[in-house]
Amino acid sequence: MTESVSLTVTGMKCGGCEANVTSKLEAIDGVLSVNASSKNNEVNVEFDAEKTSLNVIANAIVDAGFTVETS
């Protein structure tokens, strides 16, 4: 089952930060696409929910040195 999520991520300041988040997420089995925007403090992720979870994705962003805002 494919899911899409839009996460508010703080701490990204430049294209290098976007690339860092993107590469971390693309390394996760089940992540299909990533679009990170430092300008909008947003990361959009499409993933296969049978292979990975939102929790795994959020933890990878935190491990990359950024903060995932929760509602």
C-alpha cells in the first residue's frame, strides 16, 4: 500500500541539507520518492507502508540532524 506524507522539518537551511535528508530517506527500503524543501521547511515522502513506516522515516530525518515537527 503506497502512502504519501508531508512532514514539517526544521533545521534545513540550504540545498545541501535537502540533499542530506533526501539521501537518508532514499536509502530506506520502501521509500519511493522524496521532495525536501528548506524554503518551506517541508519534506514530502511517498512510501510503501508494507516495507517501512512513518516512524522509520521520521527517525531517519532526526538521525540526519533535523527536527520533525509533530502536530
